[in-house]
Amino acid sequence: MKKVIDRTVYDTQTAEQIAEYTSAHNMTDFAYFEERLHRTKKGNWFLYGEGGPSSPYKEAVGDTTAGSQEIIPMDEDEVIEWLESRGLYDQLMAIFPDAIEEA
């Protein structure tokens, strides 16, 4: 998927995929979604997400909802929060070792 946001091109075909998350729902469930974290060649971060009509990626279609896909630009703090919220601790520690400290 390719999208221009604020005069910046985000393209899943040319950016490096860094991490992936798939919801616990069955693929046939309307709440199913998957997300892929990407980094562009210039070091910009973005999230590509897609899901069903009851997922975080739903979109309104008349009086109902439908599945959709989206590209969301992210800064480093948002990337760290996303990795932590999705339980992707190995990737978090590998990419941002200075952001993590021992308890």
C-alpha cells in the first residue's frame, strides 16, 4: 500500500518491515486485524494496519461498517508504546535499547 500524508510518501513495498502483530481473533472474525511496523529508507516510522468491520480499522459505510486498511505515521515514542502494548519486547529491546531500563 502506498499513501501520501503531509507531503510524505509511505510505501509498504519500499519500506523495511520491522515488526508484525496479529490479533488473537480468528481470521473470519469481524474483529480480526493485523498490523505491520515499517521504517522508511529515511528512517521515518509508520504502521500499516488492516482489519474487519469490528476491528480498529473499521470504516463507516452508510449505516454500517466495513473492513479497511490504513497507514499511520509514527514518531519514536509512539513506536515504543506500540511495541510495548503489543507485547513485542524482543523487538523493543533490539531497536530501542536505551529506552529500556532494569527495574
